[in-house]
Amino acid sequence: MGDDRRWFEDLRVGEVWEHGPRTVTREEVVAFAREFDPQAFHLDEEAARGIGYGGVIASGWHTAALCHRMVVDGLAGRVASLGSPGVDELRWLRPVRPGDTLRLRVECVEARASRSRPDRGLGRFRYELRNQSGETVMTMTALAFFARRPAGS
């Protein structure tokens, strides 16, 4: 990380980051499903059509993983990240399909210093993942720890 690293003190409530685009392929939908969520509607076109999906759809967990990858590629490498204690909510609102192009909007909704660990602060972020039509496919509220800026820097 270079001199442009962002510390906890640099977080601003209301700040927005946008990431993507990321186009989803059928091959990765099926590969993820085979490994982690082998339900028929993630693997087989006919099975997915038979229950009203019109074709295979990505696992919600795959969608969340794609979202996280966008954040890591677009932001996490430039911040003093100390990991995450989890998410408060995760909603899959629409299916993600092969060929969809996803874009992510992340907004900082809270930033507070840790009372018990003075070397860090906690940020709360609202995620909105949208497809190429602008439809929201997933929302999430996530937490992340950030290192405090070292004294003298």
C-alpha cells in the first residue's frame, strides 16, 4: 500500500464508491454451483425453466462473492482494512443470470471509533448491486474494521 492508503479517519459518512462493471458467465455460474450450491436451478437449464426461472441463475452466495470481489479489486487494496465482523443484512432481490453485467454502489453510512480497541474504527456500509438494466439484484449492510492513522503520519 502506498501513501494514498485510506485510514479510519478518512472515512466520511455519505461517501460513495462505485465498482464494476463485471459480466457474469454461464461457466462461472455453473462452476460455483457445482462447488458450493449444487441445486438444479443453478446447474441445469431445463430444471431452472421448469420452476419458472427461464434458465440457470447464479447462487445468491455467488452473487455475494462477486460483490465482495468488486470491493476488493476496487477499494480494499487501498484502505487500512482489518477485516470484517460480519453483515447485518443480506437480501437477494432478483436473480442474477449469465450475461448480466453488474455494478456496485457502496455508501458509508456510519463511522465510529472503537471504544475497546483504540487502534481501529468501524465503518458500516450499504451495498447496492445492480444489473445492466439498473435493477437492484442484491443489497447488503456490511461492517468493516479500519486501522487508525498512526501517530505522526
